[in-house]
Amino acid sequence: MGRLPRAVSELIGRANRLGGDPRNTNYAGGNASCKATVRDPVTGRDVELMWVKGSGGDLGTLTEAGLAVLRLDRLRSLVEVYPGHEREDEMVAAFDYCLHGKGGAAPSIDTAMHGLVLSPHVDHLHPDAGIALATAADGEKLTRDCFGERVVWVPWRRPGFQLGMDIAAVAAEHPEAIGVVLGGHGITAWGATSDECEANSLEMIRTAQAYIDTHGRAEPLGRHLDEWAPLPDEERRLRAALLFPVLRGLASTDTRQVGHYDDSETVLDFLWSERHPVLAARGTSCPDHFLRTKVRPMVLDLPPGAPPQRAVERLERLHQEYRAEYRAYYERHARAGSPPMRGADPAVVLVPGVGMFSFGADKQTARVAGEFYVNAINVMRAAEALSTYEPISESEKFRIEYWQLEEEKLRRRPAPKALATRVALVTGAGSGIGAATARRLAAEGACVVCADLDEAAAKAVSDELGNADRSVPCRADVSSEDDVAAAVRTAVMAFGGVDLVVNNAGLSISRALLETSVQDWERQHAVMARGSFLVARESARVMQAQGMGGDIVYIVSKNAVFAGPNNVAYGAAKADQAHQVRLLAAELGAIGVRVNGVNPDGVVRGSGIFASGWGAQRAAVYGVAQDKLGEYYAGRTLLKREVLPEHVANAVFVLTGPELSHTTGLLVPVDSGVAAAFLR
């Protein structure tokens, strides 16, 4: 097709600006389009095309690859064969016959909205201020009072071809209008140029917000109740860390989930208000909201000062009730051909005085679900300030949630990776085996907490793995009970819990018996024997609260079995770790936690231990140059191959992946074959 029209680059810039501001629309919410005439490479004649954000894309990060490109003459011809709103879902498949050229994104359900409106540029957005008008009981009157003739009300209709026709008719009948408020949904604006369209979108959003600010009543959510007041910061975070694993386990009853925690002022203030139980029960309204938050959240009905165990017991009871109510909701509205129920667990849990816990198939999904519920809180507050918050009916929500088109979109998602939804804590993650293990677990889909005594090294590895949706760092001296508790709490607060622990932190001092001081002995045992015990104990508490099983892997050593010279403190500490594997496997199997270990040897390259002096000491013991130590270790093995950190990481993955689900208490040698260290 040659060079793209200028209108397309203007569209991408406009979409990124609008989508980058949460006041305008939510993540992956809304869409934008432009129309332009280009030369058809087949006929050589001019053809009018439309570029529109494709299905599942995000305006704030939109690129050319995220656009669907369609011929307008073919798209508009679909009006002539439209079978009526009872069969409008069939029109999505028809969009494929309107595509122009190769590649591009799949057209979304909103394609007709953009193509049937004649204006060259169209935006469809979900701003909180706009949805507040759209969900108010007298939204049509409020829209007229707010905008006059510049914006027209369109009653609720499920997104689709008929809604596109409705909007196009309104635009044609009201040439003075710059856009519409879609009942129960959002806003759509248009313009002759990209700048005019963006200005019209922003005018609608800002005018709606100014109207709410000017005309809204004070305390729309009711007065603050003392018994729902937020706990002090430190106490609130400790209570959240206590409840989060329990909630994650409950939310994972049907499908394992990752969690996100939000104690922002918006959330805490909503839960402090007297009307939050009533409003939360009404559920969210905008289709983008409840597709991610479910029809309504689960709300703890105890004050934040209630004893923790009472809160846990009440949450367990409320969860049973929520599941029963959700199943009843499904059965009330399911029809022949409806997709099967996807799961009855809540996606959002509200705990007064503590905050909001949201859940999803990965951290980003969990975080976005929480962000959408914050949008919903803003909408409820504004709608109640002007009128009464009145979302669309439950039956309409069901039609959206269990839409066949939504089901097909879910089926198109790639299969999850082997460790998806698993939360991993790796100690000593700043270098060597720990860093390689963190990389491998992240590559297999796990959320990873990189813990290391060297905070900068932990951060460097964590940053390499991705943003905070993928990995977070923390400083931890594993010999410190407080540090270990803080590291595990970091995992809990970042992702909802802990599923997979790699006890890798270590150090080594190579000295003969008579030269080994008590300090040498105690230091090595403090890090490896005591440290592994502390990490395992603190993690097991979380795993027990979650009730989802788990994995603990010890990075032990060939030296736990092999008796080498000048190595008494290190070898004894490693033997302690090896027996911890057996002891904990025997104990923690009762809660579904597997405990295994890896016995590496000669891992020189990239090793923090070898770089800190151990390499020079061992090279001196064996009478070889330090830079030849890896070759020396390889030469004495059966396979004659050097062991790298990645080889140990591979073993950790195999032990924690799906293939060895029935294995516990195993120590796996990764040493290229050291006969003297064969396990007997």
C-alpha cells in the first residue's frame, strides 16, 4: 500500500494521548478510528479505508500493528444484509470480509460504531465522568442539562452493529452534535479532523466533570462511620498481609489466581462510607468494568478492628455464600447455547479499613481488575452526587459477561505457560544460580520476587525480568528472622502469596579444620542452615493459609554428600540443608507442599560465591589457576562438561513444573557426574 496517510499517524498520537490519561478511559477500554482515501494497489483506483483500534488493544499503547484496516464501502454495505439485532453477533464475522490488505488486528465489536458514523475521526471512551451520567437514573435529562444540544443521549444497547446504526442515525439527525452519551456505557465523539475529534472528546469529559463538581451534592456516599475507619498505615498493611493469602486461596477455588492490593484513598474512603454495602451490591455497570470485576464484589461485613481469626472465618463463610449466589445468577439467566460458567469465585474483595484485593490469571489482569473497580467507585460517587446510581439490569450484565463473542475472544488467548499464576521467592537472586533461576522461572510464567543481601543486585535482576507485574526486588539477610518475614511479606503484598520458594542464598569459606574459626562455622550455618529454615518456615505459613500446596527447593551441593578437604563448615551446613529437605518433605506433604533439592557442583561462571574468594581458595586447594577452575571441575566428572548456573535453574524448573507433580524429598545431582557423590 505504500506510505500510510497522515491521518493514521494522527490517530495513533490521539489514541496514545487519550488512552494515557485514566481520566479519559481505562486500560484497554474504548477505541478510536480515522478514515482516509488511498490508492488500491489492485485496481489502481482510490478507495476509502478506515483504521480502527482492534479487539483487545489498549489506546494508551496503540501502534500501527494494533489497528484493523477495513474498506468503508464494504463495511457500510453490511447495512443492507443486516439480519436484525437478534442475530447481530453474526456481523462480527462479516467484518473479516471487509478487511483491506494483509495483517492488522482483528476488528472489535465496536467497528460498526466507527464505520457507520460519517465523520472522518471517531473516539469511543469510558471516562468516569461520562459513565456517571450514563448510569444515573435520569441520565437522559442530566445529559441534556449538562451539554444542551451539543451531546445527545442514546439509550442502553449492548455493543454491536445495531448500536453502531443507532449512533450513526443520531449523528445524522443532529448535525450540531459533537457526540453522544451511551446509556450504561460511555461516550462517543467525532470530528472532521483528528484535533477536532480529540478536542470534542476532551470537551465532553471535562464538561461532564465540571457539571458533577458544580451540581453534585456533598457526601453522596453517606457519612463516614467510625467502625469502618481505615486502620493506621502499618497496622493496615500487616492486616492486609495476613488476609491476602487466605483471600487468594478462596479466589482460587476454581482456577488459581494472582492478586493485587489497593489501599488508595479512593478505596478506603468508599469503604468508610455508610452506603458502600448497598452500592457495592448493585455492581458495576460499564461493560468493560464488569467483564473484569464480575457482576459484583465480595464485601467483608466486619469492622477492621475485628479479631483476625474472626475475619478469616467470616470471609470463608461469605465466600461460600458468594459462590452459591453466583451460581444462582448464572442459572437464572443462562440459555441454551450459553457458554459454561467460568468460575464462581469473586474477582474483587473489599475489606473495610484495609482495602481492596483483586484477582486475575496474571498480575496485570488482577491489577487492571482493581483499577476498573476504582473507576466504578468514582462512577458511583458521581452518579449518586447528581441522582441515583442505577446500573444496567442483571440480565443485561449476564448477556455481556457470557457473550459468545467474549467466549471466543477468551479461547483465542495463548495457552498459559507452565508456571503461570505461580509466585516464586528466590533468595540469593542477585547473581549466579539465583539469578539464572529467577530468569528461568519468570520465562516459564511465574511472578518472581528477587531477594538478595545486595539490594542493587536484586533490583538489577528484577528489572531485567520486567516491570512490577512480573517481578519485584527486596533486600534480605536470610539469617535475620525479621528480614525473612519482610521478604515473604513483600511477595504476599506484591502478588497475593507465595507458591514456590528457592532456598539459594549461600556463602562459603574454604579452610582446614584447624584454621576454621567459630565465627566461620557460625556464619556459614547462619546463612545456609538457619537461613533456609527461616525462609521455609515463613513461606510454609503462607502456603498453609492459601491452601493451594506449593514447592520449596533447596540449592544444596555435592558437598552435602562428598567429603572434600578443607571444607568442614561449608560441607556440614550443606548436609544440614540436605536433611532439611527430607524432614520438611515428610512434614509439609500434609498440606500439599513438595520439598526437593538440587546438588550442584563446580558452578564457577557467574557465581557470587566463587567471585567472593571461594574460587581462589578452592583453586589453591587443587593447585590450579583460578581462571581454569571451571575446566578443572569439568575434567574430573564423568561427562567432562562444565556446570553452568542455567543447568541448575533447569533442574529447579523440572522439580517445580507439572511433570514431577508427585515427587517430594528428592535431591537431584547437577554435577556432570561425580561418582563419589552418588546418592545411596
